[in-house]
Amino acid sequence: MAESKQMMVYLDNSATSWPKPPQVTEAITRFLTGCGASPGRSGHRMAISAAREVFETRELIAQLFNVPSSDGVIFTSNATHSLNIAIKGILQKGDHVITSTFEHNSTIRPLRELEAKGIIEVSVIGCNSSGYFDLEALRSCIKPNTRLVAAIHASNVTGDILPIGQIGDICKTNNLLFLVDASQSVGIIPVDMQANNIDMLAFTGHKKLYGPTGVGGLCVATNQILIQPLMQGGTGSRSESEFHPDFYPDRLEAGTLNTVGIVGLKAGIEFIQSKGPDNIQFHIHLLTSKFIEGLKAIPTIDVQRTAMGSLQVGVVSLNLQGYTPSDLAFALDSEFGIMIRPGLHCAPLAHRALGTFPQGSARFSFGCFNTIAEVDYTMEVLRKLNERTKITKRS
């Protein structure tokens, strides 16, 4: 086989998308050089301009996720921040929570902390015998003190999509709060809070929304959901009071917002809208399907997934015989310029369920800037590494 010409291939988009659209860099630069003031803190033209950017981004996000009111769009630093606000601000002594084996540590760790302190009970739901999220097990887990169901929309390990519409229906029927972690799905798969009976939606800006790191959000469906704030402080509103405002979004936004990140997030969302979300989903699905099909020709590769249909968010985790996930990632990067993420992906419950704990797997995650040529190159490299392992075994 002829030597492969090295490319630089970034396949770690589920951690952080790269590259960012030019519009994102331009928007951030324009804000820093032409404005840069704090929103809601002064009445001069630059502060007003900054406040307008924040408001317009709230409106854009409310439209994107069908949030009933843009006042329910709370800006945070990332999805982890959002999930902690929701979990610790809603749950009380004696509450019961149902969650899934697919969850990221951003959900599991705050739940386990509250459980260890004797504040809440936690039940974890997995897949049924057919490999689908077990809705019957969810129904059977509901108890009189069940308060919250917390579910990820798309797994960051397998790419599988959980049936949040059906989960939301169960929550509504049983008068339960429904918290969704949409970190991996927003920007690829439509998310409709009202249609899916989602009470709280956590998202981050730096993945499939193509914004910068350090900005995310928590969307709250109604003012009737009273989340206790993790912090109190300046908001620019009701400054005469020594007590924190009790209305959204100020209720959960203490301190100066990351306006630079919000401006970049706005540009990322506008980029998605200009490309067309359906077109982005089709492209990523095409890349993922081609990659999965190519992997079938290498019997020594084991792909980690359940039976939940096609991988719609561009995530493929695998193990190649003869390599640990870390060794595979190192070889791909150092020798061939392919960047992926090995390990447990902050989702140990998922890897336990898949039988890949504690070593984890090698995750390949696609974004809208990846190409068919990059998929072909990556497949060629994996075939080469597989042949190298065979030669080593024979010798």
C-alpha cells in the first residue's frame, strides 16, 4: 500500500467544534473593537449596544428551541453550569430523580452528590432487551416523591437519540419536571421545548452551535418553575434592593455576563440558520453513515452503539484490537494528523452499560466542516493500523 499523505483532520467536534465559522470570529472582533461595554450596567451608547446584542441573542435562542418567553433564556458559562443550576436549584429534601445510563457527568455528579448527602434518591434507567431506551422501566420507577426526570437528548458516546418526546409525555402525565441536556443535539436535531413538554433545557455554545467556549444557557419553560439561584449579586436591575431579583432571567444571572461569548454564540446560530439546519443534519449523517459502513470492512473494529437507529449527531465510538483507546488516539494524531478523543468521555455509566469500562473507547465526532475526503483518509489510516497489528502478531 502506498504511503498516505498526511492531512490535518479534526474529528473531536463533540468536545468542541472546530473550525468556527468566519462570522463568529468577525462578530467577536467587531464587538471587542467597537463596543465591549457591560450590558445593563450603564445608559451610554456602548452599554445599550451590548444590551441589545444580549437581548437579540435571547430572542434567537427562544425561537430556536421554542421557549415560551425569551425571559426564560438564562445565559451560563456552559451546559455543566446550566445543569448544576437546574438540579441544585430545583431538588429538595426527600425528592426522587430518574435519570439514564446515557448521562454525562455534568448530570450524574451533582445528582450523586445530593444523593450522598441524603437529600435525594436517584434511579437510573437503561435500555430494554431490544437496545432502546426503556420507557416501561421509566414508568415503573415513578414514585409518589418523584420530582424530576433528567435525560440527555443525544449520547456523547454512541450518538444515540433518546426519545425525549415520549419521555416528556410521561413526565407531563405524571406531573413531573423534565430536564434535558441538549449539549450534543442542538444545531443538528430540532429541539422544541413546548412540543416535547420540556421544562428545563441545558445547552452549550461551543459544540454544534459553533460559538466560542465559555458560554451556554438554561432555558426555563415557565415562571412557575422557581429555580433557587446558586449565586446572588449584581444584575443591573433593582439595584436599590439588598435582595436578589426574583424574576427571570435576572433571578439566575448574577454578575456581568460573558457578552463576548454571547455575541459569538449569536453569530454561530445565525451561521446554522444560513446553512439550513436540515442541510447540516444531512451532511453530518452522510459522513457518519459512510464512516460506519467503512468500519464494517474491518472485523477487528468494535463500534459501541445501541439499537436506537441511525447515529444522527455525528458520534462514533470504537475500539480497534491491538490498541488501547489512548494508543490509537496517539497514533492517529502523531503519525497521521487525525485528532479524536479517547477514554470515558465523562460518561462512565454509558461505558459500563456498553462493557467498555474502564478503558473506554476512541471517539470520532463529525461537524459541518468535515468532508468526505477526510472520512476516506481516516478509513485508510484505520485499515493501515489494522494491518500493522496483524504484522506485529505474525512476527
